[in-house]
Amino acid sequence: MARVFKRGELKQAIAAVLVSLGDAHGYAIMAELKERVGGRWQPSPGAIYPALLSLEELGLLSSRDEDGTRIYSLTGEGRRLAETASGAWAALAKRAQEAAPRASVGSILDAFASAQPERRKLVDAKQLRAVERVLERAGKEITSTLKKGERDG
């Protein structure tokens, strides 16, 4: 996935989302963020919850427990932040739409491995060494491809 938010923008985006949602839990915030950037970014708890905690520590959000679910609300200061962030949505959406799709090498390898019916077959020592050599060559090619991409920008 492409990088959608620049430094500090995620917190502004969360504040802007909470203006429209009102009080909301983290997964509702993630779903709205994903919708607003046209599905080109998959928010994760590892990105959202630290930002929510930071916003709360800064006094921009408050939270409460409601039936075992953490509910977030903007404070007055948080609403002011959201007002300043509202104009950034057009630029953010445009950046998200123009961003080239990206994927992690791990997700590509996982998809490859899960598509191989041979992955569950047992091999003898000779076959093991042969498969390891194939994978070693593939690893070197992947590394070479990624290094070439870094040089190309």
C-alpha cells in the first residue's frame, strides 16, 4: 500500500473523522478513514491506536469505556484541530488516488506459498537441498530486484 499520510496528518485525519462520526470506537474510525481515502490505504490498529493515545495525551481527545469498548470523543481543542484539517482532505484524497499500489514482499511470498499445492508435501534430504537452492536463488533475485528499485527511485 502506498504511504497516504505525511507526518502529523493521521492525527488531523482522525480529528476530522471524529467531527463527522461524533463519538466512535477505533474500528469505526479506521473504517471511515479507509473510506475517505478511497480504499487505497488499509488502516491498522498498530497505526490508529497509538495516534489515538497521543491525541488523548495532548488533550485533543477524551475516551471512555462503554460496555468493554473504548469510545473516543473530541475535546474543544480537538475540534479546533479538526477545523484546520478539513481543507487537507482534498489533497489527501488526490494523493491517495494517485499513489502507486504497493505490497510487502512478505504478503507476496505468503500468497505464493499458499497457492502452491506442493507446500504440504514431504521431501527427502536430496529434494530438500534442491528446493533450498531454488529458494536461495529466488531470494537473491528478489534482493537484486528491490535494490534496483531503490536505485531507480
